[in-house]
Amino acid sequence: MSYTEIFGFDKTGDAYSAADIRNAFRGSMAIWMYLEGKYLPPYLPEYAKKIGIKTTEEFEQKKGYKSSRCMAITEQDAMKEIWDLVYSDTISETDKICLYTTFDNCLVRKENMPKLIK
């Protein structure tokens, strides 16, 4: 199971583990889907094209939900489109920071906490 580990710092500046938030993947998925909807064009999965679905509107009508790159398990490049937003000049600094925090081994420095909170 994934988790986010939060570190605190004592008065001497030494780090300590303050908390673990279990199943951090669920939060990451929500962020990825939000940013996908905000910055990327609608997504039509390859399997849908193979069964004759031609548009995202048709997909939603037939399947009853919106397609998402986050659900494209067999299409590795689909999620990469979302993750690559971190290199894009088209997304806001706030959204970029939020996206960065979903990546493995992300460390936020104390002086950057106000930007992260924003």
C-alpha cells in the first residue's frame, strides 16, 4: 500500500517522522484526474477505438462514465501525458507544485511550505 510520510523538525533542525498517511495513491489519483480534465484534451482509450467508438462523447454515452488516462492500465503513455504536465509552461505554478507532490521521493523544503499549502 502506498503512503505519504510527513516529517517534522525539532528546534535543532533534526528531522523526525511525524505521520504516515495510508493509501496516498487515492489522493494522487484525484489530483491526476483533476489536472487531466483541466489541462489535457478529452481522452479516448485505444480499446474503445478497436470496438468502433469514435468520440469521447460516444464513449461516455455507451459506457456511462468519462474516459480517463488514469484508467488506461494497458496504455503506459496515457498516464505519462498527465505526469509530463510538470514540464509544461501551460499549467499554473500551484498546479505544478501539487502534481510534483504526487511523485515518489518528493521532498518539500520548509521554506516552500506556504507555496505547497496554497
